[in-house]
Amino acid sequence: MTQSPPVITLVHGDITDQHVDAIVNAANSSLLGGGGVDGAIHRRGGPAILEDCRKLRASHYGRGLPTGKAVATTAGRLHARWVIHTVGPVHSVVEDRSDLLASCYRESLRVAGELGATSIAFPAVSTGIYGWPIDDGARIAVRTVREAAPASVTDVRFVLFDTHAYREFEKALAAER
Ligand code: AR6
């Protein structure tokens, strides 16, 4: 029997406004916060998220969370049960790091499945400070979610901060249909 893919929705806005089981954070390997979507999530979610991140560092990730991996914490005051932190690759013109970017989506979905999350909101990982071109980032995101979402995750949202990103995700979704 073939598994039915999740319903994928595009949202133009701020990911910290989403009401879902899991909100994905485009973090860095320190797990100690940063700018962009990471800063927004910690600001809105409050100190409980950083507290959990510090515990994870102490227990498992003394050297930092590796690129392409994902790990969950509380969502603090966000309208979600968990924040899933993933570390995207910095874009490079000399090395193809697409597999690592796909791995962020795959690993986040795997963690969501393990937690029992049915709905998840992703930002466009690596496409801000880490410099990934949004058209390519959108294609990798859409393709990987289609391929890798566990059956239990039925509602996947990509939350795009700006109009250009939203359009590129629209194109990527249309091309995959
Ligand atoms: N909601 C949705 N999308 C957002 C929001 C928001 N509130 N804020 C920004 N974006 P970035 P990266 C978009 O830079 O490239 C941090 O310092 C943004 O327009 O947040 O993976 C971390 O600590 C862009 O399209 O993440 C790391 O050091 C996308 O989210 C580093 O940045 C990702 O942009 C990670 O860089």
C-alpha cells in the first residue's frame, strides 16, 4: 500500500504565530540562540526553550548539534508542544551540501513522528543568514517533505516570511505535483 503524502500548506507570515504540534527552528549548532527565525522563536517562546537547549548541550551535544540533525525541546509560550531545532548547512559554491539541507527536513520529520506530532511548521531552513538560494531551498524542502513525512504527520506547513520566498515555494509545490 502506498502511503498518502501529507497535506502541505504555504503560509505567508511569522512562524511564531503558528498553532501546531511542532515548530521547527533554523538553529545553529550551539543551540544557544541567534538571529533570524531562531531569535524570533526564543523571544516569543521565552526562557524555557533556552533552558532545555542548555540541558541538551550538557547531556548530549557538548560539541554542538551536527549540521543536518534535529532535536526537540519544549515550545515554552509558543502555541505548540515542541520546538524542533535543526541546523542547516551554510550555502557553499564549492561544495554541494544539498543532502545536509534535505537531512534537516528528514530528521525534523523523524523527530516529529517519534514525538507523536501530527502537525509541523517549517521555516525555509538555511535561506537567510546561511545564504541558501531560496528557489533551490524551496525545491529541496518540498521534495524532501513529500518523500520523508511519516504517515502520522498529516499537516505540514511552510511558513514564509517574505513574498519572494512564498512565491518560490508556490513554484516548487506546483513543479512537484
Ligand atoms: N518566521 C518565518 N520565517 C522567518 C522568520 C519568522 N519569524 N524570521 C526569519 N525568517 P534564518 P538560516 C526566514 O536566517 O539561514 C540564526 O542566527 C528568513 O527570511 O533565520 O538557517 C541561527 O542561530 C529565511 O527565509 O536561518 C543560525 O546562526 C528563513 O527564515 C543562522 O541564523 C531562514 O533564515 C541560521 O541561518
